[in-house]
Amino acid sequence: MNKLQIAKLAAAVLVCELAGFAGSGFVSSSMRWYDGLAKPGFNPPDSVFAPVWTILYALMGVAVFLVWHRHRHLHRALNLFVIQLVLNVAWNFFFFWLHRPDLAFAEIVVLFLTILCTMLAFAKISRPAMWLLLPYLLWVGFAAYLNFSIWQLNKDSRTILNPFDTALAAPANGGLKIS
């Protein structure tokens, strides 16, 4: 591998890791909310998520690097890759920032399908690139099941609010009755 290829590999991995970092910005401010949610018994400990996602983003970076230097089918494959990366970050926005597991579930289904399409596009260019995305697809499938379970366990709870529902918003006077 020459210096240019090493730089492209490093850039590809860095871009993917930065996407993960961007998504994590929605998470940190909502951990108290998340900790208060009912979760299924198969929910992994919080300490598992950061290392798993770090590895998955690195694999995604290597996968996109493997298709980057090819010319056939490149634009479609890279467009799909960018779309799934944006959807990956957006899931954190829906789930953690808006506190909307219902919207996050709908979004993660689209993310899963987009990853699948990305894998198919990558397969035309580089089979190893496609296989590098398989752990990501499997983890997102698991995350979708976890997301759905959390949504169902908490759908009647006041911990999940629609931020656009003014009926649930606190009164301007703090709830004090003024006679």
C-alpha cells in the first residue's frame, strides 16, 4: 500500500468515526432519560455500545476505502454509503434527542434497508467491502429489535413524550392555580 492509499484509508475510517462521534452528541445529554426507560432483559450494558460502535465504524471505513479507488458503480455505492451514514447519525437524534423510540424505530428500519442496499452495491465493486458491512447490518438489526422492545415497554409511559404535543407541555405559570 502506498502513502496515498494509506491516507485514503485513514480518511475513510476517520470520516466514519466522526459520524459516530456526531451521533454520540445526541446521546450524552439524554442518558438520564435513557436510564429511566424500561428495557428488555437482553439489553446490553451501556459499556458495550461505545466499543462495538467504534469497531463497526472502523469496519465501515475500511469497506468504503475498498470501493473508493474503483470506478465502476462507484457513485451509486458511495451515495448509498453516505445516505446510510447520515441515517445512522439521525437515529440518535430521533431516539435520544427527541425521546421518540417510535420514530427512531421507523428510521432504523430504513437504515437497515439502506445498509442492505449499500452492501449489494459494494458487492459489485468489492466482495470484501460487502462482507465488512455484515457485522454492522447484524448489529443494526439487533438495535432495531432492541429499539422496538424499548418503545413497546415504554409506549404508555410519560418518559416518552412528543415534544410537539403542546397538551403535554408544562403550563407557563408552572402549574400554579391563580385565582
